[in-house]
Amino acid sequence: MQKNWIEKNVDLALLTTCIGDFFKARDFEAGKGQIPTGYQIFAEDSPFFKLEGYVSVSIEGKPEDFIVKVDLCHEQEKHVFRLPTFLVIMFTGGYFFLRKSKSDEAWMKLEKELWQHIENVVLRLTGSSENVTSRSK
């Protein structure tokens, strides 16, 4: 999912730090870095959110016009999921099916919390890019 903000003048480095703090507060192993188009955050292995894969957040654009993209990236799909659901349940007792269902549920909850956090941070940081430029003059 992605969302675009226009005319907010947000310090994108600070926004990246705030989003990284969201993941750290939930005990994710998180890393962030700069990419040619903006910033990227990867988060995985939270004891509270059992996800099949890792979360990728990218912040691209300029302070006054930027996009935030949030995705759950799945590690290479297990071969067992290519079988029909009935066969998977029959031979594995539904273990993989149940694990995937719990991961989907955890992802929906995390994604909702994350977007609320991002909205609040953008609101709080609106105009922060102007403050950084005016301080450096």
C-alpha cells in the first residue's frame, strides 16, 4: 500500500527515524538507509507480530511531495503452498495453512497501527523541512 503527501514540507530523514522507532518499540529488528530516490526501512523478527517475511517501508520524493510505500515481502514461497489447499491441510494437519493465516492477521493489525503512526508523524512534522533549511542559512 502507498500514500502520497503534497505540500507538507516534511524532513524525510526525521520521518524515516520516527518510522524506524515505531518498529524498534515493537521489538522488530530494523534497519534503515538512504537509497537514490529517498529512504528505505526493513523490519523483521518481532516476538509480538509473527509475520511470514519482512516489512519494507520506502519514503521517496522531496519534502514537499513524497510517497510512503509499505509492503510485506514474503521470503521465497515454500513449495508446499503450490499444492491445492485441501492437500496441504490433509498432509500437514493444516500447520502451514494456520501459520499463514496467523501471519496475515498479524500483518493486518501491524499495517493499521503503522499507517496511523505515519499519519500522526507526518502531521507532527509538517513544516519541519522549512525549519531545517532556515536554520542552515
